[in-house]
Amino acid sequence: MIVIAGVQTPEEHIQAIVEVIEKEGLQAHVSRGSDRTIIGLIGSVEPKLAEHLRQMKGVENVVKISKSYKLASRDFHPENTVISIKGVNIGGGELVIMGGPCAVESAAQIDEIAALVKAAGAQVLRGGAFKPRTGPYSFQGTGVEGLIMMAEAGKKHDLLTITEVMTPEYVDICAEYADILQVGTRNMQNFDLLRKLGTCGKPVLLKRGFSSTYDEFLNAAEYILAGGNPNVMLCERGIRTFETYTRNTLDLSAIPVLQQLSHLPVIADPSHGTGRRELVVPMTKASVAAGADGLIIEMHTDPDNSMTGDGVQSLFPDQFADLLKDLELLAPAVGKTFHTPSAIS
Ligand code: PEP
Ligand code: MN
């Protein structure tokens, strides 16, 4: 349920509403918007309480929310969530580009790629140290050493870093080295991991499970939010369909749908979403046109010899740089800002 109060409602009236809610043993989440203040209630609400709240000073309306996720819903939090990390604002109108290899392979590899990612104008370096491989005999990642290599490359080239965390035990160490923690598609409903991320103190990029509905996806985000971490971004990375030409089907509708249902930033992953290098450029542009707040894109200097199978979907450095130049033109057409270094100098 939500209580809607006018934007002019004095703070003491909002506090009085919160006190009444908390006295009933329920949680109250206050969200101040530009035209109204929303107080969201978590817990089951007796009709008597709803009636009491309706009569209180400053209350314009009391509305029942039937969705199972609350904190993730736009009903609870009408304004967009903006995640600010060291001067980069995700969800705030700045298009955010995360680029880099599927996996951190060596210190030299991640350093070379970080330099290219930075030169192209991206703000975030991606790279997996712990890799969720379909088969147990495939390369599983460079682990903690990879995390350290990536943190050093990020620092040296002034990039934020994002890396995948697969188990609750590794959340703390990943949070120590990376700016953003990624939950992979195969772990979207790993509820112990999601709970642990609720208290990790770092922003989380949650990938949509490849067979998950929007409702399941937003409920997974709710686990992290309910644990006390408000900095969650949603990532559409392609779903499984009957089509086999592409590795997955990038669900472009997910971008505006998730933005309607939720206030959380939406990131698109056209690399895993298509599995084919030649489709990454057009689907990146399509994602921006559909309103994505950011993109996560695989790029490799030697994709034919990449240590995961994802070389086939990795852009070459010059393709990545050219794409970002095009985004500089495309972003303003959809109300976003994005600048490459060449435009600034
Ligand atoms: C990745 O980003 O390299 C990755 C493994 O992604 P996903 O979980 O979407 O397959
Ligand atoms: Mn990959």
C-alpha cells in the first residue's frame, strides 16, 4: 500500500504518518518526488490502519499496490533512481557505457583493453574474474588474482569497474575490489546471493535470467533492495526463444517495460543478447533508441584467442570506438548525454 501526500506537506506531518505505520510493526519507505511524496508500506495492512492514514493531515490518497515487489516498483518510488559512483551518474540522463573483455585473462590483457575502453569514452571497465561456465571443464576465470588485476587497470585508467560475483562467500572480496557487482543470468534467482548483496555496500547490476519474466526479474531485484541496498540496476541480456541463429533474443521491449514498472536504471547487453559480433553494433543503437540508461559491451584485442567462447560476440577495439562515436550523435536524440574524449578536446 502507498500513502500519497502533497509536495507541500510539512515534514512533521510526514513524520507523524511514518510513526503511525511503524507503531503497527510495518516498514515505511518515504520517497520525495517533485510533485508528491509517497510513503510506501511493507507488510500486511489492516483496513482500520488504511482508514486512519486516510484521515491524517497532508494525506491525499491511500492506494493498494497489488504487485508482489514493492521497493522496485515505480508506484513506491515515482522518480528515477540515479546511482552515483565517483562522479558517474547511472540512470540520470548520462548514457553509461561499460566495456571490456568477457574474462580478465592477464594483467597485460586487462591493462591494454582498459586503455582502449577509456580512450573510446566509456566510463566503466567490465571483466569477469569468476566465470559461470556451462561446462565444468571450461576455463573458470582467474579468480581473486583477476579481481586485483582489474582493480589496478581501473585505477590506472580512471575507469569504474564491474565484475561478476557468483556465490555469497565471494561478495565481500568482490566488493572490496570492484565498484559494481554483477549478478549473472544463471544466478538471478540465487536468493542467498541476492540477500548477501543487500548488505554489500556496493551498487549491483542484476542480469535478467534467460527464462525469467519481468515479474520474476523485479522480485529478484526486490531481494537486494529489501536487504537495504537501494543501488540496483536491471540488465536485459537476452532471453531463450525458439530462434537458434542468435545465441539469445535481446528483448528490446524489456527496456521501456522495466522503466514503466520500475524506477531502477536499465542497462542492455547486446553482446550476450545476440552472441554475434555483427549484431552488437545495431542492437546497441536499438537499445539506446529504446531508452536504455547504459550498455554493457564485450570488447577484446584478440577475440579469436579469448579464453571464453565469447570472442565471437566481442567487438574489435576500433569497432567499439566507432560505435561510441555514433552514440554521441544518437544519445541526444533520445534525451541523453554522452561524450567521447575526441569531442571534449
Ligand atoms: C558475462 O557478462 O560475461 C556473462 C557471463 O553474462 P550472462 O550472465 O548474461 O551470461
Ligand atoms: Mn561473456
